[in-house]
Amino acid sequence: MTDPGAFAWPPAPIGTRRLVLRESRARDRAAFVELLSSPEVGTYTGGSRPRDELERVMPEIPGRRPGIFVIERDGAMIGIIELNRRDPERRSDVPPDGGENELGYLLLPEAWGHGYAAEACTAALGWFAEAAPGRPVVLSTQTANDRSMRLAVKLGFTEVRRYEAWGAEQWFGLWSPVTPSG
Ligand SMILES: CC(C)(COP(=O)(O)OP(=O)(O)OC[C@H]1O[C@@H](n2cnc3c(N)ncnc32)[C@H](O)[C@@H]1OP(=O)(O)O)[C@@H](O)C(=O)NCCC(=O)NCCS
């Protein structure tokens, strides 16, 4: 399910100190193939896909769906962020289940370790808090995925529960924007 529901899409590109978040374009296709065929990227996300298969089936403009931001650094795609409406059928065992949006992030390995994911996700969450005020964002990640766990906590997600799925322990966290009081 990709309908983020509560906001208009696409937003204007979002600039951060080092990055731009934007809708995908045809010139991102090679980077999408790279991302989804990378065994490193797939280690905790269900595995990678064969490069030749991706080359065949990847749409001309990949990832052009509501809720998907391409992360660009110096004019080139370095990864993606997803902020789609969570599919209750897929994760019905995990509360809360009120049609929240779910954050996901995938960066090319050469872009790890520079704080780019944190910078991009912070900007996306900030945009989301304005576009869909009060709407919660959830995130699930394998507890063995150290980098992702550190990032989730850094972004302000707090643990709701842990559960077993897909043969591994999963961490389910909730992020709520701070709403100004008074
Ligand atoms: C999860 C993932 C996005 C994390 O990427 P990341 O680069 O480690 O995350 P951050 O942007 O938070 O960067 C943090 C690192 O950058 C370092 N860093 C370097 N320069 C920095 C700067 N200027 N500002 C901030 N941090 C900086 C930090 O010290 C930290 O390093 P450390 O992890 O060795 O302590 C990445 O590993 C990934 O794409 N993995 C594959 C996909 C995946 O598993 N996704 C999870 C499913 S939702």
C-alpha cells in the first residue's frame, strides 16, 4: 500500500545542508539497480535481487510513488527514504495499527558513515510533521541491524515492542512530532 493519504505528493524538493530530497527521475535508474542488488544493503531487509533481473524489470522512472524520496548528494542519488502508509495486513501483529506512516531508509554502502541518512530522515520527518500534523510515524527494523538501530534512536523513535518475524528479532518504534503547546 503506498497511499500516504494525508498529504499532497510530490512536495517541492527539500534541501538540507548537504543533500536534496526529491521525487525520482529517469537518471536515477542505475542507482536504483545498484541499491536493490547490493547484498550489503539487503543484509537485514530481506536480501538483494539479481542485477540482471532488476535491469530487465525496473521501470524507466523507478520509485515514482507517493512517499518515496530520492536522496541526492552532489547531483547523484545516494539512496531513498520511504514514508508510506503502513500496510496493516502485512504487520497486523504489531500495534499501534491506525494507518500510521512508516519510515524506511536504504542508502548505497559508500554513503554510509557520513551522517547522510540522519540528515535526510530528519528533514523528511520535519516535512511530514508539517504536511500531516499529529500523524504518528512508525519504523521497524531488525535488532541485529546496528546502524539502523542507532539511526532510529537518533531520529527520536522510541521502542514500542520487539517481536519475531522473518526469522529474526524485529524492533518496532514510534516517532511522534512535538506539537507546540498553548
Ligand atoms: C541504515 C543506514 C541507512 C544507516 O546509515 P548510516 O550512514 O550508518 O547512518 P547515519 O546517517 O546516522 O550516519 C551515522 C554515522 O555517520 C558518522 N558521521 C560521519 N560524519 C558525520 C556527520 N558529519 N554528521 C553525522 N554523522 C556523521 C557517524 O559518526 C556515524 O558513524 P557510526 O555509525 O560508525 O557511529 C544504512 O546502513 C543502510 O542504508 N543500510 C541498508 C538498508 C537498511 O538496513 N535499512 C533499514 C531498514 S528500515
